[in-house]
Amino acid sequence: MTKTILEMRGITKTFPGVKALQDVNLDVREGEIHAICGENGAGKSTLMKVLSGVYPHGSYEGEIIYLGEEQHFRSIRDSEHKGIVIIHQELALVPLLSIAENIFLGNEQAKTGVIDWDETRDGARKLLSMVGLNEDPDTLITNIGVGKQQLVEIAKALSKQVQLLILDEPTASLSEKDSAALLELLLEFKKQGITSIIISHKLNEISRIADRVTVIRDGRTIETMDKADITEDRIITSMVGRALDDRYPARSPNVGEVVLEVKNWNVFHPQHRDRQVIRDVDIVLRKGEVVGIAGLMGSGRTEFAMSLFGKSYGQKISGEVRLNGQKVDTSSVDKAIRHGIAYATEDRKTYGLNLIDHIKNNTTIANLRGVSRWGVIDDLAELDVANDYRRKTNIRSSSVYQVAGNLSGGNQQKVVLSKWLYANPDVLILDEPTRGIDVGAKYEIYTIINQLAAQGKAILVISSEMPELLGITDRLYVMNEGRIVGEMPTSEASQEKIMRSIVRAEGKAS
């Protein structure tokens, strides 16, 4: 019989006005990969913060039994001393420190109060080799990609003699290649006897690596299923309380005349003047049309969108933008918004929201003229608008005065959408609109996209998930190394056809 390493019994956690967890139970067996699934706001991350001491003993009800003993963790340091290490979705690395410094941050390799840099670098090299990362320990974190940063976080966890590794959405920001490598690493850790808890919305990944899955809904434990019983359909049904027969809502497109034309668009890197990032891009969007841009990570999709929206990225930008046949100036964000172009960024926490402000102010910020009289904001009008869009987009919150930073990822994304819907754009660019969001919230966002298209909006969707693009768009562009290398109606597209366009383009380039 496999030994139980962790039991959480009757965990209840309350915030002002909200019961985030109610009588949640979880047991994890030694050496297993245990997945926790649930919709955004279900309480998954809150449960792990209780376990790791982010929410200290005394701030919740219930018991934590770890290695056969009841634990009263009052801080992360307490849980780490017992071998429990959590890696949050937002990585806790210092960009301008080296890999070695980050790995041993708070756990410095010192003698008589002085850091031993040789020991620090040697220790970092050993840990990096364990996670399959061949980098100089003196390399700054800011100079490596997100996939490698994730591995540095895991190396940091290994330096703390981890026995129970908790990963919160570890692949949300990774490419398919980096995601696959990380999952293989977790399977390797399993062979070494390390127990892992993984929170993820990517059900294909869960089905592949999890030994058991616990589903949480509305702060309660719904069920725990064994390996033999794990299917994506069963997880979805437990998560949302109903079967999602089709993950993409049906739509009858009514495509009209051309709204947006971008011609001969060229962009150079913001720091390296001679490095061209976008080359001769031409795209067309029509009224009522949902168009996707497919491509691998680093293909230039986000750089193109940001440069188009007020020249938010790059330098030496050239090309022509036409709206409804008229040439327009989109050289600043304000001008782009005035011309009816909106851009929902892929990084909602950094660029999409003011996380320390509440929903109400975030909703109206892109169209303050709509709630102002003679330059003075009408607070009651703003409140009405925020409540209206909270209902329309089904934002789950205590009120519109809830701080955006305290919302789940899916509800934060709905606030971003509400902001741009209230700005009433003709063209809406959505960059990774469902990243880190559960299947139920994804369906709601797809429905909003359909409603906007039915209203005649032209919508451009950038997504790393090819099934998503194939499920919600009318037409696809394929991008590689800053160029458009393919265009096709979605009805004629497939993942294989998209990849073929990319491979052919790379063959020509070489």
C-alpha cells in the first residue's frame, strides 16, 4: 500500500465577503503526480497557499497532516523546512540577478557570513544539470526565456531538498516544446521519489502525467479520480457541473466589407536597431469576421499586434493602416483607440489591468469620456457602466469594488474584455485571450467573441493553441519569423496544414 504523504482535512478559508474554501479534503500519496483541477476562482491556488504557509495557521480552519504529523505552518519558510516547495504561476525570480544568485536566494552558500561564490556556482551547475538546463550560472535571469526561467525555479526548489513540489499552472506561458520538456522532468522526478502537485487547465497534460486528479468546484471538493478513470470529459463535467458537448460555441458568420487593411508593415527591434522583427506584413479584416494568427512562440505575432496598436513595440515602424478605406494614423495608443482599434494584451497582469484598483475603474479607463461631463467623471454613471458589463461578461466578484488583483485569471480576463467592449471598437485584437483560463471560462469568452462578431466587429485572435484557432475563427493567417507565410479559410485548415506552411517557409529561408 502506497504511503500517504499529505492529508488536508476540512480546510475552510474565508476572505471578507467570500468563502473561498469550504470543508475541502485532499490526500496525496508519496511519489505520485497529483493534479488539482477546477474553474478559475474554484479555490485551487488558495488551497495550495494554505498548504505552503502563505496563509498561515490560524487564518483558516481544518488540519494539515504531513509525514504523519499535524503541521502549523506560519510562513513559507516553515513549509520549506519540511520539504514543501511551491512554484507560483508568476515566477518569483529577480530579473537582474544571475541564475546562481536566484537559485540560492534566501539560502546563500556562505561561510562566516561571506558568500562562497565558487560553491554557489558549482552548486548551481549541479542543480541545473538535474533539470536539464545547460546555462552559465552567471547568466542574468532577464537574458533567458520563460521556459528556462521555469526550470531555474525548479532547480531552486531542488536546492531546498524538496519532497513535495507544488506547481501552479507551470506551462501556462510555455511553448509546446518547453511544456513537453517540463512534463518529462516531472515524470523523471517521480522516478526519483519526489511527490508533485500540479494545478493546470491543460487537460491533455493532466491526462498524460497525473496519477490521480482532485476536482474542486466553488471552494468544495467534488471528487478524486484514479488514473484509470481520468478522461478530459469527466474532468470537465466535474469542474463545471455539466457536460460541455462542444467546447466551441456554434456561430453562423455574417462577413461584410473590409474594415481594416494593414499594408507592407515593417518593424525593427526596440533595442537592436538593425534587427528586423516584422517584414512586409499585409493583413485584411472584414466586418463580422473572426481572423486568427497562428504561429510558433517567437514568430512575431505579439510584436506585430503591439506595433500596430499605437506603436507600443519596436522602432523604425513603417507601413500603412486603413480603416473603412481611409488611411489613419495609429502612432499612439490614444490615436489607435480614437480610430476604433482595441488591443487586449497577452500579459493581462502587467499591461491589461491596474491590479491595485477595483473592477469599476478598470472597466471605464479606456473610455473615460463616456462617463464624464465637462471633464469630470460622473461616479454614478461609471458605477452603472461597471455593473452592466459585470453582468454582460459574467464577472464573478463580490461587487465592482473588488480589487482586480484579487480576482481569478478568468475573471481578470473578463474585466479586460469589459474595458475594451465599453470603448466600443470597430477592430478588436485579442492576444492569447484564454491563456491560463479553465474550459468553462474559455467557453464564456468564446461566446463573447461570437456576440461581438455578430454585432459587426472585426476581430483578430492570436493564440498558441491551434485547436482554439480552428474552433473559433473564420480565416487564418500563419506567421513565421516575422512574415505571413500562409493564409487559408478555417474550414480548409488543420494543425498539419498550418505546420506545413511554417516548415515550408523555414526551408525557403535556409
